[in-house]
Amino acid sequence: MIPILYSKGETTFTHNGLGLLTEALACPVTEERNGKYELTLDYPITGQHYSEVEEGSIVKSKPNETSEPQLFRLYKSSKPINGIVTFYGEHISYELNGIPIIGLNVTGVSASAAINTAFTNAILSHSFTVWSDIATLNGTTIKKPCSLRAILGGQTGSILDVWGGEYEFDNFLVKLHAHRGKETNIIIEYGKNLTDIKQERNIADCYTHFLPYAIVTQNTLDSAGQITATEDVTITLTEGVIALAGAANIGHAKTFYMDFTQQFSKDETISEEALRAKATAYVASSSLGVPKVNITASFVQLWQTEEYKNIAPLERVKLCDTVTVKFSELGISATAEIIKTVFDSLKEQYTSVELGDAKSNFANTIAKQQESITAIETAARKDKALASAELSNAILTATNLITGQNGGYVVLNPPNNPQEILIMDTPDLATAVNVWRWNSGGLGYSSNGYNGEYALAITMNGAIVADAITSGILNGALLKADSVQANAISQYFKSEITNEINNAAGVVEQAFTAADGQVKSIISEVNTVLTGDIETANTAISELRQTVEALDLAFTTQYTGGINNVLNSSGLNGVSDDWTYTGAVIAQQTADAVNNTLSSSMFRISAGNLSQEIRTIEGAVYTLTLKAKKDTASRTYFKLDLGGNEIYVFDEQAAGEWTEYSKTFTAPSSTVAMEAGTTGSYLYVADIMLAEGTAKTKWTPAPNEIYTTNVKIDRRGINITNSESSTETIIDNTQFAVKHQGATVLTVNKDLTTLRKTEVTDELTIGKGKFVPKTNGLDFVLLD
């Protein structure tokens, strides 16, 4: 099926919407039992309707062979790689996450009635309905406000938790089946239709013994038969536990405990014999002693071949069906439920299925997360309360220093063939006082000018020099110190240090490796830019005619080189604080921008304006050039404010395609202001260039601005990102920092160095104290 694109606000999906995405390169749909239901779409930037594919759009695509096409709302997109963008979409049922309900209280109702009650009592209106074949009458109470999807599953007391079952989301219809799939006679067998197989066998939750018990209340009577006291007595088996089949082959002992009190009716007497009978029946019907098995299989859908067309109905499978997988060479022969499918909606066939016990779903994942959070909180309160407070204060101080900085200069030294990067409080090496200096020898900070001394440094020999280091967790093989001050050094703490050394070994190393490679790339790009500027003539002249007797120059097109005085002049750094704006203004790097602008980027303005004040030389002549496109017949304009005298570059009320504009003027003072605006939607502005002189100038970034996909250098400093490793490196005139997935891993500033985790591979010395690693622990040595 060819995916169909709909706009964000579309409510009717029986037509072809904005159009068919005929040039889609891939469109797999992944669905898990009671879990994930998502789509990914690979689409070229040159494809039809690409400019209309955006976050919030809805894509209709086929999720499997038997269901109707389903709706997926796009929520994320990647950067273009080789001209291809990957969009990610969630099934339309995920919108239940955004619909709140105060709580739920139902008693003696079916599953469908319970869900209907929740849907009816939702605070926000919606289009979802429900169906279920589970007739069991039950009840639940959820007191805290939550979303409708949380009512369906993911918390204690949810519909899935109380009634059980298997969900099927059919666009706006929520179906809760007692059993969604069916028992099939289909065999996926090597040599027949199996192309690839992987089996995971997990005994972590495999039990060896079963301990049943029940609580009975016994009364003490006086001589008159009156109750004088009550006591709860626990009834257990004389033998204590029931050994589960195969327990001897598991290799470890693990007991499952179960309270059978509620399994006895009011008229039943709780006794050891009755408890044993109920426990034995439960063990016989459960799989507590059976290892969990997950099988991922890729196979040929034989029902799609000519030879098997007559038996197609017997060979077709879908999510939650039960099939048999055979692979004699691996010793695999298992009957299992299909818990995950990946369906190629373009070719309309499965690419893989996963069978076995679901690794997790949105019900048990929440419970496990809560258990982990509780354990972490207990450990933190017990051993790390003071350290956490000190670390929080240090992080707050560093954050205030970093986010509160203003000004600073990034200098490449020397300008030609630079050998180091400097970030200083003035642009002159002779007058700078606060200096960050980064070269092949290391990274250091001096508060005494360019020549140092550098009391804070990370050097090429692997050493960190600092007056103070604040860390959440400090791992090391050896600590040397004059003295050590701590609330306690417990065995737990020693063990934790050892574990963290083993578990955290690549975080800082990966961040520095990424930063090192990217900075080398920056220096290479800077060399290229400088070399290109020197070798390229300052004028681009399409025709030059010169006579010998009188030097006569004629130009058919005039473009001269020059310095751009506009900061972030085409939105390559987003809508930065270099600009002020009203209304809705965003920066875009779309196919339209790539095809029509030199910067491949543009500002999009809707019912508002975008302005910037620019420093100029009083009395100097400047020429402004820019490109603009109008998608609205409302008023659009671009103007210059020359000391109260407004000059319009254009002021129109008509839509139009990309057009180049220019204006030459004399600066009346040390600043001029420019403003672009519209009363409608949209005005696109790009390649804004303000250079000294009378000739039009081709667009270039402002000095000290380098913007690429992963690297940004401007007056604020250097920002390096890597989407694959989720790392970010920040260098400015106050600090050096490394982040991973948004969390700060390392910060270095003039006052202190803060590291979230540190691994020392040899010795760690602090003053006259030293930590020495041993085979079974860590020794602390006081030095003379």
C-alpha cells in the first residue's frame, strides 16, 4: 500500500488527503502485544509532498495483512542523510495519552463497561469507542488523575491489570480481546519457509519451588462462649514448599510465594489439606518452572506464492496467533504466541515476527520501573544525601556561571593555519585577562592572561590539574591525600566504587573522543574557509571588458565579496537571541531552502515580525541583499530604520516566488535596524547580507560563524553535537562542558571541575592520601 498523507487537523480519512506518498522508500510498521505500535517512514527531500510532511501530520498505512489501514501521527524526524529523511509515527490511539480523567471507580461491571465509563468521564472530548468480549464482572478504583491510556494499562488497578486480555487498536476503536489471536496449525520450519532465527532463553524468572499459604482468623472463647480475643494464624504445608518439575536442572533455588486466602469462599474451611489441593492445582496449570523463551524468526510468507495459493488461509498468521517453529539443527521446536510483528507496508508482507513470552509491555514495565525507583531512592537517602546536596549546589553554581555568561571572543591563533583555539574576554591576546586555551598540549584556563599560569588544565599526558573537583561519583584505582573528610567509608561504598569502575568505563572517554574528532573537523573546515577566501577573488564578475587606451570596465552582473554584519543571518542557528520577534517565527532547512538559497536555510514568519539591530560605521556606505518568498496575499515587507528614517526594501500585498532584493544606503549613526514582517502566513526570508560598499554581495556567514549539521561556532563559543552518540560539547569564555543525552557529564570552569563519573586507571592521589586497588577491594594509604 502507498502511504496517504493527511494534515494535522484532518478528521475525515475516507479520501486521499494531501496526497499519496508515492516516493516513499520504506514504511515498516512495528506492533507488539499490549505494547508498541509505531511506524517509520523514509522519504526523499525531492519527493512529492515532502514540504507538507511534518511533525503532527497523519499518515495512513497498512499495519499487517488482515487489518484495515491505520492512522499514525508523525512525532519526530531525522536530519537529511543523503537526501533522505526518516519520520517516526505513533498509532492514533497514542492520543489517549493526552486525554485526562480525574479517576475511575466501577464495581461489578464488564471490561467494556469499565472502559466506556472512563471514556465517558474524560475531561476532554474525543472520538474513541470501545469493544470487548471479556464478560467477567469485576471492579477497580483509581483515585489519582491520569490519562485514558493509563486507565487501559500501565498501572495498578488498570483495565489490563484487573480484567486481563489483549488489546487491538483499530484506529479510533479500542478492542480488548480475551484472546486476540487463535491457535493455528502453522509450522515455520527450516527448509520450508524459515530464513533466519534467533532464540533467547531466560531463567531469571524461573522458579524451583512454590510456597502456598493462607491466613485464618481464630477466636478465643470464654466459659460463656463469648469471644475474648482474635488471632490471625498462617496456614502452610507441613513440607513447607512444593518442588516444581525440572527444579534440579535450573541451577539455582528460587521460591514463588502465593497467598491463597482469597481463593477460599466464605463457606470453605481453610485447612492444610484444602490449601494443598488448591496449590497443587495451581502449579499444574502454571508455568512457574518453565524458562521463558523468545524466538525472533524471519520467514517467507508462503501464502503469497503461486504454489501455496490454495492453502493460503491455513498459512496466514497475525499478532497473538500461536504457531510452531522448528529448527532441528539448533534443537529448537517450540509452540509460542506471536508477540511482535514488523510489517513492510509498501510490499505488504512481514519482514520478521517474534514469538514467546513478551519481554515487557506497558503494564509490567511501569511496575518494574517503580520498583527500581524505590530501591534507588532508599540507597540514595542512606548513603548519599550529603554528597547529593553538595553536588547539586556545585551543579547549580556551574549552571549559573554557564547560562549567565554574556560576551566573549573566539579567536583562532594564528589566523592562518591556526594551531589553537582561544576563548577570551577581549579579542586581543595582549589585553585579555580570562583566557581558555586549547591546543595539542591540552585545555587550560588562565585568569592572568594568555601566558598563564594555567592553574586549571587537562593536559595531553592524562592529568587533570584543579584546586577543587566536585563529583557525584568518583572512581579510581588510587587516592593520594593529606587528609580525607567523609561522613562514612562503608563496605557498601567500597563495593559501589568497584562496580561503578566496571560499569561506567566509556562515558567520559566517548565524550572526549567525539569532541576530539569534531574539533579536528572544525579546524579542517576553518582552514578550508580561510584558504578559500584567500584564493577566491573578492569580486565575481560574469563579463569583463578592458581596453588598452582607457581602462574601461563593464559588468553584466556585479557581486563583490565582503564581511556580513548580520548575525545568524539565515537561521542556521535557529531563531537565536541575535534576533527579536513577534508572532510565530521559526528557522527551517527544507528542500525549498536547499533549492533556492545559498545558505540552504530560511526564516518563516507568520503574523509577526523579525528584527535585528546592527553595528555600522557612521557615514559609511552599505549594501543590503536578501531573498524573500511570499505565500500570502497579506502585507509583507522588509525595511531599514536609519535613525528614525524608514526605508522599505519591499512592501507588497501579493504572493510571489523567491525574489532577490537589494538596497544601498549611508549609515547615519553607529547602528541601523532591519525588520521583516507580515500580517499573514507566510513570509520566508533568507541569505540576508549587509556588507560595506555599493555592490551587491553574495551571502556568507558573519565573521567567526561556522554552522554545519553538528558544529556551530559563533560569538557565544563552540557547540558540537553528535546525534548518533547523543553527545554535546560546549566551549565558551567561561567553561568547557560535555553532555550525554542532555545530562552534564563534565564541566570545567575557572573555579572548579565537575564530573558526573570519573575512571582513574592507575593511581588517584589527593594531598597525602592514596587509594590502592586490591584484588578483593580498595586500600587507603596515608603518605608521609
